[in-house]
Amino acid sequence: MKNLKHAQIEHGKITPENVQYYKDFGYLIASNLLSQQEIVELKQETAQIFRGNRGKIDGLAEVSPLDSDSDVLKKYVAIHFPHKISSVIKSYLSHKKVTAVLQKIVSENVKCMQSMLFVKAPGKQGQSWHQDEYFIPTRDKSLVGAWIAIDDATIENGCLWVIPGSQNPGSIKRRVKNEDAAYADLETLDISEYDEKDIIPVEVKSGSVVFFNGYLYHSSLKNKTENNFRTALVNHYMSAESMLPWDQDGKLPATEDLRDIVMVAGKDPYAHKPIVDVNQPYLRQAKVKSKLDGNYEN
Ligand SMILES: O=C(O)CCC(=O)C(=O)O
């Protein structure tokens, strides 16, 4: 593996070596990119969202004012599209320190099409090996996840794992049935061609941001702790130049360009087309749908 000292963006300043590292290995860590004040704000907002105070979401349980935030949050894995109901989360999509990195590794012109807010309560399973471009296909392979650690992410509480360089073939790998109980998903990638040493945990402190390429193989394990949440806000971005043929596995009508986007930097070349509001926030199910056989369990 190449010189790992370039793996980190220091003090929020991205260097040409960082950009090269991202190209070579498909991910990049920016430690302390967000301040602890911002992290407190995100944590408080997370509790408000799951308490139902930012709007109704199917499946959210009734909350008594006597319930602590932990009592509420311990039932959940994640909510998709929280920025649709929370102006605080929406404001973080365009966090200046995040977009400054994106403009170096994606394009001068960047749009966001998805947010996910994980709490990953103790005992909750992780996400099996996957490539995000399988789910969110861009036309120019520009998809990037910006994974904001709100809590410290550790091996114990289910941090991300990545296979550095696995984005390089630039193709979508075949998905197979998942047999590992650590993961909630019914499918996974066959990673048997890789050695254990090729697979690394991404343990980061709260306030750090992990940027990762849409073709990178990544996963996360179960939260094995008794009391620690693993809260993370993951926002997905792509170049504004690429149209987005994303039908969300058939949930939305097929389209050449899903315009449910938020521009976060630069100019929108498709500004003549209206922005739409079709994605609704929803809770992530304990077991996630399989495209292989159509099984769907809650
Ligand atoms: O945070 C996690 O546990 C998984 C996140 C992930 O796989 C993703 O954002 O694509």
C-alpha cells in the first residue's frame, strides 16, 4: 500500500497528495472537519427527528416526554432523506469545508441527491459489502459519499470498513446472497479475492468526515456495544454535469435525470429544468430488500 501519510486531510486543507490518494485508494479522511459545536447541534437535531418533532415518518414509534433520547433512539438504524424534514440537516449538505473537498475530488459544480442519518443503536446490524453506484448510478462515475462521524466510530460500535483501491476496476461487481448475520442486507459482494490485510476499518473521531468513491467496496459491522450509538450523517454527492438516471430500484418512474437535488457548489448546467420534490423520508428497515430474489423482511 502507498504512503498512508497522505490519507488524511489536515486542518481542512486538501492537498494535491490528498487528491491523488483519493484517486488511488477511493477514500479520504478529514479529521476534525466539523467543530464540536456543530456535532452537538447535529446530535440534538438527530434526537428531535427521531422523537417525531420534525414531522411524521411512517414507522416512528410514539414518544412520551418522559422517554430519554437514548430510549427513543435505541429502536432505530437510520432514516433516509432527513434533509427533507430538517432545515438543520439540509444546511449541512452545503457545509463549506465539505464542499471545498468535493470541489477538488468531484467537480467545481456539485449537487447532493441523498442524505442518510444513521444512529445504529446498540445491537443493530451493519450494511453488507456494496458499491454505492449500484444503487445511485451517475453517468460519469462521480458519486461520492461524505460520511460525517457524529459519534466516534470504532470497530466495536460498527465503523465503516473499506477495501482501498477496490474502486479502480470501475465496474459494478456481481452481488451474491449474504449469509453473514453481522449484516442486515440479503445481498453482499463476493470479496473472497481479497486478503484480510486488504480490508481495513475506518475508525474516526466525531467531527471527522470520510469521503468515499461510489465504486469503492465498503461495509459496516454490527454495533456490538451495550450503550454506544454510532451516529453518522452520510450525504451523497455527484458532479452537477452528470444527469442522474435514478429510479430508486423501481420506487420512482424511470427517468433520465432525477432532479430531486440540492446544488451545493458551483453552477447547475441543467438549471433550465425544474427541481422536483419526490423523495420522502423513510426509516431504514432492519432487513434490507434484495434485488436477487425480491425477498423483503422487516
Ligand atoms: O454507515 C454505515 O453503516 C454504512 C454507510 C454506507 O454504506 C453508505 O453510506 O453507503
